[in-house]
Amino acid sequence: MTSEIYLDVKDLDAFAKRVNEAGDTIARISINEGLRRLGHLVTPPLRAETPVRTGKLRNSTVFQIIGGAMNQALEIRQAAQSPEGVFYGFIVREGSGLWGPTGAPIHSKTGKYLHFFIGGKEFFRKSVKGQRPNPYHIRVLDMFMPQIQEVVNDMAIKIVAYISGQ
């Protein structure tokens, strides 16, 4: 299960129009450079704001440009896994949905087990202590929104400069 975040950045429609007008090569180069700048901008603070229990989740924070030349995308991953193979960054960010009103563990009824799935894996437990959501990733993105907008604007400026022969 993945968590996707879509940013609401102004002028993306106008930017897309300019990308089409600029031609493929300059647009791909500008987009690739911009995505790399965004990765270098957001990944270190995201790593710093990641909650630390063992440090595995924080240390696994990396970015990668994925897709082909015509459909590039920036992906920031936190690939730490539990011993059972569960990618638990999602649970830290989104919560487990398994907590009581006081935060106390949830216990199964006598002789029964709690049965649930996380990351496509099946679990049986006598009790679980739920995880409340910690949207640290949203806080980081909100904090850096002006800089993110600046990178998007720079991408558009480079394309427009190329179109106008500058």
C-alpha cells in the first residue's frame, strides 16, 4: 500500500502549455533538473522530521526519479521494513487505525485472536497497541511549499527562455 501526496501548485496548466510549446528535449531536461532539485530540497528535512525509534525509517529516506523520459516523476521512499517484512513508514504516517480512545492496547476476546492485514501480509495477535497517525510528511511539504513553488516556476522560466531564444 502506498501513500501518494499531490501538491496544489499554482500555474501548472500554463506550465504544461509551455512545456508542449518548447519541444520534448528542453522540457525533459528542465523537468528532470527541477525534480532533482525538489528531491534535494525536501528529502533532508523529511529525513530530519521522521520519528525515530530505531533510526531505520529515517535512514531509509531517499528520493528517486522514476518513469521514462516522457513521464518523469519524483518519488521519495522510506523503505524500512519490520522483521516480518512490513514497510512500516505508511503505518507511522497514516496510523494503524487500531487504537482505543485512551490509546490503550486493544485485546482480543478470550480464546480469540485479532486478525488483520498490513502491507498484504496477514497477522494474528492476542493484542495490539495501535499507532496514531503522524503526518510529519505533510508538515514538511507545507513548510517548504514556497521553495517548491519556486522550483516549479524556475522550470517554466527555463522553458520559456528557450522558446524565446534567450
